[in-house]
Amino acid sequence: MMGKSHLIISTGVTLSVMSLLGHDITIPVIAVAGLSSLLPDIDEPNSLLVRKAIPEFLLRGLQIALIGAAIYFYFAGVAPSPWNIVLSLLVGSVSFLPGRRLRHLVMLLIALGLFAFGDAYDPWNYIAACVLAISALVPHRGLTHTLYGVVGWSALLYFSSLGMVDGDSLWIAGGMSYALHLLADSLTRHGITPLPPLPFKLRLKLMSTGTKKGGAVESLCIMLTLALVVYVFVLSS
Ligand SMILES: [Zn+2]
């Protein structure tokens, strides 16, 4: 299923249900629900989140800067020989990592930085750092489409938002939106494997991406979501 459909369905249903349950729909709640609706697909190479995390031109610029730094470290005597050679080899070899590897390395470094120096934005720095670290470390089509993913993400939000005024709303919004993404994916031909290594697959085959029927079911889900949103936020308020 496409990211756009996930964004609409997961976020729309989550916010409607939460509003019906009496939670305040604040900007952070909307942001967490939206992010969580796309988060499971972070391990897809073409995922919106991963592609947007560090644009290609920035990576190229960084590569050139690193090569420059390697040359500088070699000649400028920053460290005594042979350490200048070691240092410049290290920096230089990082610059030759292919785009994906380099991207992951940079994401990990940013995550480390957020952990170490982002206290002022607690808990958002920890949440952002974990998202970056997870997307850099989780293998392709990895653990994100499992119940462990739902539990892990909910727990992360829960512990990050302990003590916040609307902390409960945050982890419920995130967990629900994430779970709805998996539910929507379980309707597709690919399905999900919720509890690996158990081979049990959740696959209802209602939506085969690319087919007419699949497209119709997807559109229907989006329309039902929009109807729910209108009902909750327009008609009954
Ligand atoms: Zn997915």
C-alpha cells in the first residue's frame, strides 16, 4: 500500500477514535499519529521517510567534504605521523561508502548527537534519535512489520513521554496509528508476518496492489476514513 494511503487511513482513524474516547487532539498528537502511520515502511528503500531523511545532494556534498578533510588531515600535521595517515585513511574511507551505507552512518551519528546534546528538546530528541537509529539499523523488510514493532514503538513513546501533560495521548496515538498501518498491510497480497520466527502470516488478499479490485478496496478504505473524520470532527462537534 502506498505511503499516502497509510498516512490518511492510519492518521484519520487514530485521531477519530481518540477523539471519540475523549482525548484532546493536540498538534503533538497529530504529529505522532502521522509519523507513526509511515514509520513501519522506514525499512523500504523508497520509503518517504528514508529518502527525505538526508537528500542525495547533501550526501554528495558531505562525501566531497570528507575527501577534502582526509587530504587536510594528511598534510596539515593535525596528528603526529603515522596517526595523520590513519586519520586521513579513516575519514577518506568513510567518504567512499556507497550512498546507502553513508546515509545510515550519518543517521547514526545524528542520532548519537541528539542523544548527547539534545536535552533541551526532551523527549522529542530521544524519539527522533530512536527513529533515525532504527531506520539505519533495521535490515530491509525487517522487524518493522511485526507486533514487536508495535510494542517497541509504543513503549518508546510511553517512556519518552512519561510526566508530560498529554503523555498518554501520545503513546496511544502512536501505537494505534502504527498498528493500523500493519492492519492495512495485512489486507494486501504481501501480508505481514506478525510474530517471526513463527511462520504464521496475516494476509487477507483484499488489496492486490496494482489491480483494479485492489485499487477499489484501497479507495473505499480512504473514503470510509474520510467519512469517519467528517463525522467525528465536523458533524458531532
Ligand atoms: Zn507497510
